[in-house]
Amino acid sequence: MTFYPIGPSPLLAGYVRYYWVLEGDVAPGEYYTHRTMASGCPELCFHYKGSFCEVTHDKVVPGFRTGIHGQSLHFRRFRTSESFGLFGAFLYPFAVLLLLGMPATEINNQMIDLSSLLGRQGEILSEKMLLADNNQQRAQILSAFLESRLPDASSSRVIPAIRQVIITAGQLPIQSLSDQFFLSNRQFTRAFSEYAGFSPKLFSRLLRFEHALGEYGNKDKSLTDIAYDCGYYDQSHFIHEFKEFSGHHPRQYFSGKAEGTQWKD
């Protein structure tokens, strides 16, 4: 299995965290289960090879070929029995409003087909991405599309605040942010939610969790070390939140044997 990131174009660096590629082969008669975790940032996804179905406790539902996986409070499980290739764009949450033209709250916890999201433009983009010769070409196609939708200017004062929460991995006091941008708590929370999808407090929780996920493979830290480094006030709090957002006990996840972590090795 192969996973690698691709940097966005300079014009998009403020809107796209990175592009990514995930490819894998599945032997006949076997299947691969992939797990997406809760996340404060949305992803555009293009399945240019193979397809996945979403697996829940009582049903299996075919997934989209191209679409957006909104910022989410929940983990999801997907399964395929064929070799696959995915190209994705990991976005900053405010890119949903600035590039796609809708408040980030409208895609919370949702997976939306690209044609439903963008109409005919989404259909054209999907066709180009699926028929591209390689992933470098896909990066160029998606960059051109997103660059054509760049706003003339960004006037919202909360975008720098969202960036600070991301940069500090959710460990910045919310009160200090609202004070810094001269907004009341109510004004700040409303504007922040429109651009980030979630309230500042909830978004910060998701970013702390993302920071913890990034410690995968670090054998030099105990679970207690990871918990405190990521801003959790004790290990019990860390375990509870990690299980809520991933479906895994952190000990299981960091063992390297948890479902859906093969792509990290």
C-alpha cells in the first residue's frame, strides 16, 4: 500500500493543506477496510481506481466516486475487495465557503457527491480527474479548478483565528482568540462556526485529536506523554475522546495493529 502527499500550488497554499494519494492492491477473495477519523478539516476525494462501500453496524452502502467528505465528529468504515487508487485534497475548513460557496456548517458530518455539490461544474471536474493519466496531472487539474474560484479578497477576521487553532493544534485558549480579534464571545463563535463548521471549542478538540493521531509510530512516547503533549488534562480524558473520535482505544491504535492503519506503515 502506498500513501504520499503532494504540495498545493503557491496560490492555493492558504486554502489547501495538501493533496494526497492512496493506492493499494487487494488479493482475490480478500478485502481491505479503511477507516476515516473525526476531523476538523474537509477533504475532496476522487476514486480513480476501484470503489469503496461504507460499512455500518447494520448495512453496506456504496460510496461516491467523487465528492467531499465534510469535517466530522465521527469515524467511518469503508471496505473494498478490489485494488484501488484515491486522490484527495485536504482543505482548510474556510475553503468550503471561500472556494465552494457555502457555509462550512452545511457539510458537517456529511459525504456529498461532487455533482450534487457543484452541479455541472462538479461533473466536468469529476470526469477530468478520473480520466487523467497520472496523479501529477490530477494535481494540476484540481489546482486549476480551485484557482479559478479564488476570492478577490478575504475580509473575515476569524480566518486568522482558525489558522492559529490549527497551527497550535487546538491548544490556544478560546477567550484569548476572541479578545485578539476584538469580538464578543457570541460574535466570535457565530463567525468561527460559519467558516470552520464547528464552534471554536469543538474545533479545538478535533485539532488536539488530529495532533494525537500524528504521533502514530512514535515509539519514544508513552500514552501519558502523548496525552499531555496534545493538551489533554489527564489520560482518562485522552482515552475517552480518542475512542469517541476514532472508534479505537489509543493503546490499540498506537500498537500498529488497529483496523484501517495499514496505510500509515
